[in-house]
Amino acid sequence: MKIENHIKDLRIEKGWTQEELARQVGVSRQSINSIERNKYIPSLPLALKFAQIFEINVETLFQLND
């Protein structure tokens, strides 16, 4: 199983840098980079924070692929 996300697409759509998004969710820019490249799966609280910031549900932001 693999978890994919749409964080990079949504961030770019909003015109935000990785640094700006990192500040909003309280992590480092490097963490945002790793999450966008699917190298790191965020914790549930962080996933919920992303969903809140992008104003979408978690299931739309993160998808489980077999």
C-alpha cells in the first residue's frame, strides 16, 4: 500500500512556497519537501492540519493506493 497526497498541487495553486506552508502547519520546509515527494507520511494531527488549511477533507488530500 502507498499513501499519495496532493499537497504540492494545492500549495502551488495557492501560490505558497514550501516555507510559507511549513510556517502555517508548524513544521520545517524540509518536512514539507519530504511529504510532497511521498518520502514521509505525516501524522494524523498534521494531516488534519493540512486539510484544515486547504479547506478540504483528509480523504481528498491523502489517498491510499494498493
